[in-house]
Amino acid sequence: MASLKQRIIDALLSRKLIEKEKLDEILAIQQAKGGSFQKILTERGLVKEADFLAAVSAGLGIPPINLGRMRLDPSLKKLISRELASQYQMVPVSCIGQTLTVAMADPLNVFALDAIGTATGLSINTLLTTSREVQEAIDQYYGMGVEETLREMAPKKEPTRDTGADGLVDDDGEALFKPMDVAPVVTYTNALVTKAVRMHASDLLIEPLAQTSRVRFRVDGLLKEGQAPPKQLHSAVVSRIKIMSELDIAENRLPQDGHFNFRVDGRLVDFRVSILPTNYGGNVCLRVLDKGEIKLNIDTLGFAARDLEQLKECAKRPHGMLLSTGPTGSGKTTTLYSLLKMVDSPTRNIVTVEDPVEFELEGINQVNAKAEIGLTFAKALRSILRQDPDIIMIGEIRDTETADMAVKSALTGHLVLSTLHTNSAAGSVVRLTNMGIEPFLINSCLMVVVGQRLVRKVCPKCREPYRLAKGVAAKLGLVDEQGEPLELVRGKGCRTCFQSGYTGREVIAETMVLTQEVRELVLQKAPEREVETMARRQGMTTLREHGIAKVKAHVTTLDEIFRTTVGEVVGT
């Protein structure tokens, strides 16, 4: 009898979900580097998760189930605890008579089936689902551990000033808990950072207010409020985070920065920590740096085909400057990382200077700028130029000195990639001029400028079609050849997207190539509007126009485009 893996492979080939050559390539990668066969296939975009599940179902003869569309019976939690569900990655679906039906990512795990059968005393029937859906269902069904821990943390007595509180102190540096009270604080903090990772949050904020505390998660660029600890326990949670980050728990007057690693669902996640003293206590911001969430592939970020071709062409040139612009959190660094990964090879020496280094890139020399000790971007660049680099990435051009060094580096035979905080691609030229860079120098080195934003994608699980009013659709150009409104999509909200209607984000961008006509305007120090108008005549698509195209393609919604491109005027 064929193995499970072979049955899955046969099912994939028979359904024509993947070509034999690609499959052989994936099998070779798995043999060389290890890892999950499914993960390699889905992360490379070769097979959709739903199609893979169907193939596995066919190979095993076990019916699949979509947990995202099901409402689970709360009474079944009495049969299977959260601990057991998490350990064996399963959730109870129904119980009829003496038969309990469970959904599992690995329904052939005989040890799990035996443990569940022994714990419940019931016969076990299995359904097939994905690991992601199982974890999401556990989090929604049982809660993410935060609420339960908060109930345990509720103080049953007045805070003690016993100094044996294992480092957990109040704002005055006094001990807050007795040793027996520490565990719930630790559990709550662990549950909080775990929830942030599972919600795919980029940031976790723990904020003290006058009478309460507040916890918020930044998911897909927007903040969502979570359940916060009682105000009297806020300092204990802050102290716990300081301990995890190896910071000074007794220092409550000055800001502190640190980092720690935490294992969530079998993978190690990095957290960058910033603690800021406020009137009401320590304000904590945790940046979640989950390498498993970052896909450094320039082809999958969402750039239009024409823009993508231009970016790739410029990134392969031996010298010059490429700029990525936009506000904080618009994906600039990810774009540059993806370009670096694309051009990385043993024949090229790539060096970056960042503040701080967001993600470690294998094979690339990364320098962490530290202004407090005098290691500024400009000073680091001077040293980097003595390291025989081919490609230099500067995390951000912040001042005239850094801009001058970047331009000189590009003029002396290096490819320079950097970011700039401007609202548009055309605005970057004006910004460099205002920094004191001569227009002829800008023309000599600058190749292309990318202005970008991130828009949320419509949740595939709960999307629904709709049409705009005819007049509105015509004004926005969202009509067909007969002048009828196009069918658009929006998310209703479901368990998968945490009722937001969106999951994940994608780039919208405008890519301005410095053609001869644009360069002439730069030399004349023309206003931003004139530069932009000329770039559009040369074929540049604006942010709003690219966004509207994604609305037509059912990627995102009009609300998202208007939110991220507010103030932009689409004109000729």
C-alpha cells in the first residue's frame, strides 16, 4: 500500500494542481532542507491551501470541514479541555450518542485519537482541516488564554509590600505581589504575546490610563482593543516584560528599549520592546517580528506588472539610487528587503545600515545604527564604503549628511537602496532638494522612486458581492462597457478575520522612473505637481489609480483605497 505522502502526491497530480517538474523540485527542497511538504507548497504559491486540503482528503478518504463557517457547540468544551485540544491540534465538532466527532489537521495521529478516546470514554470520528483553522478555532472556542488568566489575576487582597515579590514592583518600586501571586502575571503576559502572534498583529500596546489600563493590537495597520489587566496589576505586567527583555525593573523614570524571543506554536518569534514612562505608569509597545509572517518575494507584494518590471530592472543595475517612500508602516523596508533578496548572490557584497535591524537576512551584512553612541547613518556609511560593497541599503535618509553620503555612494559605482518619508514619489525629489542636494546630482544618480501604501485585503472566507449606485460607479470608473456598475466585493466579518472583513495586506504603489523629461524638470527645480504630471504622461500610475484597479480585481475595497490615499486627487 502506498504511503500517505505518495497518496497525497498522486492526488495532486491527478487533479492537475501542480506540474510533475515543480513537484520534483519541491521534493528535492524538502529532502535538502527539511520542513513541511504542505508549507513549502503553499508558501511558494504553487498550491492553494484549500486545494491541498482536498488532495489530502482524497488521499486519506477522510471528509474535509471548513471550521471558519461553523458555530461550535460551547457545551463540548466540558468533554475536551483547552490543554488537550492544543496538545493534539483538534477541536470537538459534535457529539451524537457515544460518538464524538473532532476536526484535526493530522487525523492519522493514533496517539492523539487514543488520548482523546481515553479522556472522553467515547468513540472518535475524525474530519480533516488545516492547522491554521484548528488553531483559530481553538482561540475562538476556548479563548486565547487572556480572559481566563485575568480572572485568576484579580487580587483577592490588598497588595503586599513584601519584598519577596520576585521582581514585580509598583510604580514606586515597591513589591506588589507575594510569590504565590506571580504565576498568573506570567501566564497573562505569555497569553498576551501569544495572542498578538496568532492575531498576526504587528504591534502590541499596553497603556496605563488614569483609572484603567488598555491593551491594543495593531492588525493590518489598524488598532483593535483587547482585554486589559486591572489598573492595579498594570505595573506587574510591565515588570514582567522588563524581566523578559532583561531591562532594569527598578528604573521607572527613563525610557528603556530591549527585545526578547518567545516561542509560539513551535516557532521562535522576536519582540522589540519600548517602554516609555507616562503620568500614569509605563507605556509598553511591543513590535512583533515574526519571520514566519514575512514573505520576502518582490513578485508577491502586490506591485503592478509594469512597476514590478521597472523595479527589477533598476535593482539589477551596477550603480545608481532607488528610493522607496511613504509614511511609517507602509511596507518600505519589506520592499527593499525583497529587492535585496532578489539580487543577492555570492558574487555581490551587500551591506545594510538600519535603525534598528528589523529582520536578519542570511548572507547579507547588516549594521545596527546607534546614534546614542555616535554610530549614525552617515558615520556607518563612511565605514561601509571601506568594506568594498556592491550594494548598500540605508534604512532611512533622515538628514542632509546621510543624503549627501547616499548620493556620493551612488555616484561612485554603488547601487544604493533607501527609504524616505514623503507622501508621494514626486515629493521625494523636492525633499532631496530641500535637504541641500543639488538637482544635477539627483539627476546623475536617482533611477526610480516608489511611493507606496498598504491596503487590507478582503477576507476570502466571508466576502460577498455588491454593486455601487450607478452615478457613484460612473464617477469612479467602476462601470462595464454598457455603463452598468461592476460587481465588487466586501467582507461581512467572520471568525477568521476577527469580524473585520479583511485578512492580510497588499501594496498599492506609484513608480516614478526618472526619464529625460522628468530630469529636465528636476534641473529646473519645478514644483512637485509639475513633476508628478510629467511622470504620469510618461506612464506612471498613481496610488489611487492602482488602488481602484485592485478594487476591480476584488482584492480590496473602496473604503480601504479612500482611507490610504486620502487627499490624493486623481486627475490628468
